[in-house]
Amino acid sequence: MSLLQHGDCHAFEAAGRRFLYLSASAAVVAMDEVSTAVLEAVAARPRVRDELVSDLADRHAPGAVDEAIAELTGVRALHRREAPIPAPRRMLPLTPVPLSTMVMNVTNQCNLSCAYCYEYSEDRVVQTDYGRQPKWMSEETARASVDFLLRESGPVAHLTFFGGETLLNFRVLQAAVAYADQQAAALGKQIDYSITTNATLLGPEVIDFLAEHRFGVTVSIDGPPDVQNRFRVFHGGRGSYDVVAPKIRALIRKHRSRPIGARVTLTRDTLDIRRVFTHLTEDMGFSEVGFAPATTAPERSYAVGSDGFDAVLEQFRDLADDFRDAAIAHRHHGFSNVRETLEEIHKGANKAWPCGAGMGLLGVSTSGDVALCHRFAGSDDHRLGDVRGGIDRSAQAGFLRDHHVAGKPDCLSCWARPLCAGGCYHEAHTRYGTTQAANLHYCDWIRGWTDTCLQIYGEIAVRNPAFLKQFEGPDEAPQPG
Amino acid sequence: MKHLSPVNEKARRLARSLDAPEKTGGAPDRDVVALQQQGPPQQPPGPHVPLGCSTVFSPGWEVDRTGGTAGLCQPVERDLFDCHIGCFWPAQVPDQLNHAPDWTAKCAAAQKDWRKIDLVFP
């Protein structure tokens, strides 16, 4: 008789119930007493079926234990020792994935000198100062990029403007939007716009333009004055808080049609997450705030170290509890890191690649080169064609083959694999010198955070399942305010 | 599923696919499901041209035109049984004299009962 072993899953508890996250499928199931008892017994040590039945005989009938074994085996939470769970197969898309989002770097110049910036710091991928990439995207290249997006996209296309500081090239941005509106209408496609900016150049004319074209706006900002002015400084070293704060308030007052988000870069010195969150939401009026640690080589003085990651996780959990309480009361909460993870959990995202870079998302450099994403735009080593000649399909297929999670042995035994798949290519490139590496420095962090989000998901699924409907279709999200 | 209840969307889909074989009497934990068509086809559909023994009720061929097993008119398990009994082709089957005398006991008519020819686990 064959030994039953614990399989590819992660058990967690929420709202007094036991749940399982199944890594083979990214399904979330609730367990009853029998399946919980079977799984716990096998987790303690592998057992054969007869032993399991007799060990649980005082609580559960043999028939029920057999059913639970069959169900747990069927979802791969258990497996027989001689039949190990098959590893994910390297399956590539047979037809090209349509382009959904194009991130357009309209300039690689910036009026701030944030020490941690991946574009200018010691860890930069692309030589932006004296390289062959022009400092500014031309109108002609912007139009060619728009044509490229509309050629490669499905019925809906998303165009994201990026930099450098994006608004330094506002003239070309405006021209691109006018051209894209006209071309999309001619082709019967829908197009929408978003922008990431440091807010230093958000004058009234710019704000009107963004509001009029319903831009999704993300502002890079680190928090209250002492935090913001620590790294986000002008070239002369002056902090930028006093310049950006009134402009952000004006933007939020004027542009009401889409929620405006803040994007915070965490460093070793700026780890007071709750204070930053409260300032950005309550004092400034952002409806969403997302946090991410600075992408750096580990030896940089501002890199978040391993104890820093523990501190981040602890504070993330604390703030995530607020999100959970708000969600149960069907109120909006702006901690976007939780919202994004919950959406992926609810849909059962099971990623073969960590993100859409190189497939549904591409970055375009100032010269019109197409790369994995905006962080690699302009890098010859990560080039996937150019906007005029189109996507280099063989380079793209090679990229997808070489970066599939099936090729990351460390990930194959990890239960958080469906949501992480090895993590950010740019982070891996900066830390390990190759986009193919799994980001092993934050595995514990990812598992800790995923576990937190699973617990929150379980609580919401039991106490206010209606909240999760927003992830199934539009119009049901609790609105900010 | 009775002892596990689906919570997210993926779990609902998983439950549907796991519950389906039970209705037709299959045993999901022992059946060779990987060789049969599961879910949407992985190859673009095209005309399937059976070759070889296709004039009788026995395809007798191990792969379809794409080199896989998903497009065969009969599942490969049936092929195994057929080659073993009625054909000169040597199919590797369990030892019916000593170890697995009842291997085909439940399979009275191959066209209907091929699913009952199971793997033999040592």
C-alpha cells in the first residue's frame, strides 16, 4: 500500500475556518473537519491509507476519510509517494499575446536626483547620459509608437507615459494623445491613458489636460516632508516636498474622474509605512497608495536589508488589517498592495511568468526601441524589436522560453509560486546580473505577505463575500470618499 | 467535492472539472487522464486524418498527425488492449498469468469498457 504525502499546497486559517491554497491550480478551497484532519495527519508524517483510517477512527468514519483522501489527492494537496506531483510544464503561447499596455518613455531626463533611482543610480541598466538613446522622444517616434500599439493591440489599448520625468516632454505627450485619439477612432479601438510623474511640473494647464483626457495618474512620492526630502531632491539637493504638495492637492481637486494613486519607494531610512500612508491618504487626498522597496544592489546604503524586510512585513500586516476591516464593512481602503494581491487570489492567477513584461506589456525607449518593460527600455540586451519594424517574434519566444517558471528550480517547491513566479526581472537583473534568476533574497517576504493576503481573503470571503464581486466585473467596487 | 468547498473562481472551475469524471464512473486518481483531451485543445484544430488500421474499428496508431495523443479517435488505452489481444504488435501489458490475472476481467467489450483496463501498480 502506498504512502500518502503532503502535496503542493499551503494551509491557512481565517475567520475560524481552515483553508487551503492549492499551488498547482491557484485555487482556494475551504476544508471541513475530515479533510483538515487527514491533511494535518499526513503533514505530521506520511501515512498509508489504512493507518490514516485507524488513526482518525475515533472521529471520522472510514468512508468519509476515503472521500477526503480522494478529494485532496484530486486537487494535489496529497499525493502517493510513488506518484510525485508533476512539475509545471514549460508551455508557451502558441499565438502571439496581443499587446495590452505600452509604456512609452518620452524622455530619460529628470529634474530630480533621487539617489535610489534605477534609471540614474549606480545600478542603472541603460546608459542614459551619453548613450545612443536620445534624451527626448521626438513627435515622429511618438506617432510611430502609437501606430505600433494600435497595430499590436486587441480592441482595448492602454498607453502609459513614463520617463525620466514624463512631464519634461509634455509637448510630445500632448501630440501623442491627439494622434492616438484620432487613430484609435479611425480603427474602432478604445484607448486609455495613464502617466507616472513626480508632480513637480503639474501646472494648471497640465492638470486640465490630464483631467480632460481621463488620465490614470500615479504620483511618485515618498511621504511627509522629512521622508520625501530625504531622497527625492532637485539637482542642487533641495527637497521637493514644498514644490509638489500644492500641485498634488490641485490635481486631486480638479481631476475627479479616476482615482489618483501614490507610489512610494521604500528605502532603509523610510520605513514608517503607516505614517506615510496616513499622510498621503488623509492629508493629501490620494485614493490609493502602493509601496515597493527600491530596486538596488544589496550593498547600497539605501537598500532595504533583511531586517528591513521584516519591519516592512510587520507594518504591511498592520495596515493590511485595516484594509480587511474596511473591506468587511464594505468601505474603500487605499492600500493598493493588498487590493492587487486579493484580485489575483480571487481570480486564481497562476503565473508562468512573474508579470506581463515581454508579452502583454512592452516598454518603448526614446528612440523607439521596444523592450521588456519601461525599466529596460533602451537596453540593447533586453530589446524585443522597435516600433517601426515591429516585435522581434523570435527574440520574444526565446525570452518566454528562458524565463518560464518551469526553468526556476527554486520556485518549483514553493507554494507561493502561482503569484510570484520568481519576481521582478529588473530586480533579478540588478541583484543577480540576469533577468532569468529567481529573486531569492525576498522569498520569505513574499511567502509572509502572500500568507497575510490569503488570511485577509479568507476573512472577506466568509464575512463579506460581496466585496470580492468587484474583482469579477466592473462597477461594484466601494468608491473612495 | 464534499469535504473541500471552492472559495475563489479558480476553485469553482477546478471543482467542476474534478466532479465531471465521477458522473461517468471514472476513478480520477487512477485513470490516465493526462493522455486524454483535457480542457481546451493545445493545438489549433485542423483536419484529423487517421492512418493505418483505420478501416477496422481500431486505429492502431499511437500518435495523431501532430505527434500527440490528444487527437486520436480512440484513447490510447484502447489501443493497448487491442494490440495485446488481436494484433501481432507486441504491446507491453501486465503479466496475466501470474501477477495480474484479472487485468481485463472488467472489460467485456473494448469499445465500451476500455476505461476499465487500468494500470497495475506494483
